[in-house]
Amino acid sequence: MSTPARKRKLRTFSAFGDVRRMPSEYEIVTHAQNWNTRNGRLSTFEQNTSSPLNLWFLTYRENSPLRLDDWDGFRDPDQVAYRSYVNMQADEQTKLDGMLDTFDDAGMDASLSAEHVALLGNVLTPSRYPVHGFQQMQAYVAYLGPSSSITSAAGYANADFLRRVTMIAYRTRSLQLAHPSSGIGENERRVWETSPAWQPAREAVERALVAYDWGESFTALNLVLAPTLDEVLINRVGAVSKAAGDEITWLVCEQLAKDSRRRNRWSAALAQFAIDGRAENADALQKWTAKWSTIADNAVAGLAEFFDGDTDQIVAQARAARADVHSEIFDRDSVAATAG
């Protein structure tokens, strides 16, 4: 008569499943931390199941076309946790602040051409408005996120957007002091609200802010608008600034590009995780991506008016940047379709 196999003794990290290794610090502090996704709950919040807040989560998260039985298996590819994020950004900001102080002391902004200052006043300094909109969207994705690993990644991306708004404000004030008659520091809201070149981007941000389904909000921002517009507002502005001898703006853009690439990595990984877990999620993601890609392309075409060069080429480069993110998610035919 055979002896039954002994059941392996559970360890303190058995909440992670039948794992045979010690969880990482990222997994320990991130896994299953969202109390509003707890098992066995009757509703998201401990109040009447038909309360407005419970109905909101039921409609826009639980019944979203983007859904899985278990989202807790998702992992941020960079495994960013609170301690690592704070240390990483503190180091980056310390280095950047040191370089900015050096350039400020040398009076580098005063030597910039009037043409380049005008470009920054039309593109860079007003961009704090759409970026603040991005921050609000990212906070919404974090709040409705169906797992703590999604909330965590989106929360740090939200902090990145806040850092970006802060750096734009810093740059705005520096340029205003060096060029007081340029209108920088005074005209940004007017440019954002009335310049024809900005209106497609403004429409994109305002429409995305009322995309309440968490899956569509994630797709609109993380998979389409941010990767597409960052190609113009970060990469192109940085390249043009370097060519114009504006080392300060170029350095700021280089730092912001790192945050953008990190957001793109976890966003693509989350989309791929959703498709791997439920094939039907690909249909929802592709439908939303196609919808928002057209909107994003129109926004880039508007902003292209501020730059020298062919509008179609600028739009094509922004589409290519978006396609790089999508290449890790969809098949080649789908990527070509959403790239335009």
C-alpha cells in the first residue's frame, strides 16, 4: 500500500501561489494590496451596493470590455516599488538640478535666439496643460486599477507626470526671467485655449478625460496619446533645442524621456498580459486603439505647424513611436493598421 505524498508545508509567502522562491521586495510590497478588489466582496466599497460609487466601479471596471478573472499575476517589467522609485528619481533629479544650476549661473538662456524662444513659448511652456490632463487620466487609471500591481505602476507614472509639470514650470520661469518681453509665463493659457495648432490636442485631452471605462482610459492615454504626443512634446522639442544650442531644454527632455519609456514598458506589458489571459481583450484594445490613434494623429498634425519640416513626416514619426509600443502587443497587421 503506497504512502500518500506529504503535502508541502505552506510558507509565509504562500499568498503568491505554489512558488518555490522567496518573493522579491517589489512583489511583497505590491501584491494584493488593493482592498477594493478583495475576494468575496459584495461590492467594491462597504456601503449600499447600489450607491453611486459602487455602481461607478461596477460599470466602468467590473463590466469593462477589458477584464480578467485574475489581474494579480501582472508584474511591472521594471518592478518599481516605493523605495526604488524614490531613490531612482531622487538621484536623477539631483543630477539634473546640478546641471540646471550650472547652466543658469552661466546665463545660457540669454543667448537663445528669438526664434527658438518663440518655439518654446508656443510648444514647451503651454504643454503643462495637456500634461496635467495626462496626470489626471493616469490617476484615474490607478484608482480604478483592478489589481495593486496596476495601481502601483500607474501611480508612479502619475508621479512622473507631476514631475514633468514641475519641470515645465521651472523651465517657464527661467525663460521668462531671461526673456521678459517674450510673453512666456503670461501667454500659455491663451495659447492652449485659442491657438489653432493646439486645439486638436486640447480636444484629445478633454475627450480622454471623460473616457470613464478604465480599459479605454488606459488605452487612450498609455497606449495612444502619451506615446504619440511625447514624440513631439519631448523628443522633437529636445532635438530642436539641442540643435539651437539650448542645452537646458534638451537635458530636461532627456530626463522626461526616461520616464516616458518606463511608462511605455509597463503599459505594453499590461496589454499583453490582458490578451494572454483572455483573447477577447485583444478586440477591445484594438478597437480603442484605432479610435484614439486618429485623434492622436490629428493632435500631432496640429502641433506640427510650430516646427520646420513636412507635417506628414512629423505625423509619420509620431505614428512610428506609437507603433514601437504596439509591436509588443499586437500582430504586425494590427500594428500597421493602428499606425495609420
